[in-house]
Amino acid sequence: MIWMLPLTIGIFLIVRRLSFKIKTPLFNPLVISVIVLIPILLITNTNYTEYVKNVQIINDLLPYSVVALAYPLYELIPQIKARWKSIMIITFTASIASMVTGVSIVFWLGGNHEIAASVLPKSVTTAIAVTIADSQGGVQSIAALCVILVGTLGGIFGHQLLNFFRIKSVSARGLSIGAVSHAVGTARCIEVDYHEGAYSSLSLVLCGIMTSLTAPFLFPIMVFIFDWF
């Protein structure tokens, strides 16, 4: 069905245009677009597999969009060079904390190893998350769902939480949101402040690398600790 792709793009563009007028974080273009699309697919009796097949080009563009987020970093190279030690420590700590908290909550709620492995990489991009989850015995579809959920929540409530704690630093805001809300949160940061988006994209990339390197060692240790207790 050739109408699926233009319909999806059209709905998103319309919702995005409305989001500029309806100034509330709850009116997230991604979330609202999905809410609008679901009843349309149900009414037309279109199954999810068929829909994904017809809009595959959007998914194929995702890696390129992530790479494009690195462009704003060019303008901040002097600041990044001056703070690289702090940035590395912050992103490493955020990466470890994200994995530890996610896995801990799963085990405390009675989840098994498979679910814990699926939640483990929830704060990195989908492509990295599904690979990490699969390598640790998790379910790729659950990992992808967790990534989308975390990114959406960060995009909607991330800035509200930072404002509540009166965190004004552009670098701190960008690094924190990029560390836990990956591309969705970064896109929101770019809308709020260009330099904040640059720091968020840097955090997104660094956390993705660090999570990939540390997850295979951290997850077995956490499993051992929770099994022992």
C-alpha cells in the first residue's frame, strides 16, 4: 500500500507544525503521530508487519540521522577539548547507572534474566540496544520497545525534570538527556537549544560506545549478585 509512507510523513509534519503552536512537552510529535496512526491502521485493517514493510525507508534513514547529530559538535570542539575528562566521567557514570538501575528494577519486581537482558541497554539507540540485548540472551523486540519508551519519556519530561531541579547549564542538560534518552531526547534538546543538542548528541554517542563495551561484563556480575541474594 503506497499510501502508508506519505500518510506517515504527512501526519508527522502536521503534528510537528501544531507542536510549535501548542507549547507543552506533553504534545510530543512522535507520540501524537503514533496515536493518530494506530486507529487509521485499525480501520483499514492493516497489520503491523505490512505497515513496517511499506515505511522501511524511514527506518533505513535512522542511522544517517544519528550520524547527522554529530555535526553540531564541530562548533563546540574547543569546549569539548577543555572538558573532555569531565565529559568522559559523566557519560561513563551515566551509562553504568542506567544499566544498573534498569536491571535492578527488573529483578526486584521478579523478572527473569531474559527480561533483565532486554531492559539492560534501554538508554542507547535501537540499533545498539537490540544487539546488546540479543548477545546477553534478551529479546530484541522488548529491548526496542524499552528504547522507544525511555526516549519518549525523556523527550517529554526530561526538560521539566531539569527545570524542577534548577539545572541551567547547557552542557549539563545536554549530557544528561543524551545519556538516557538517546536520539529522541537529543532531537528535543536541539529544538530547545542548539548547543544543548550538540552536547546531547555527544553524550548519545559516548554512552552507546561505553554501554557496548561494559554491558557484557557488567550484566553477568549483576546476575550473579542478584542470584546470590
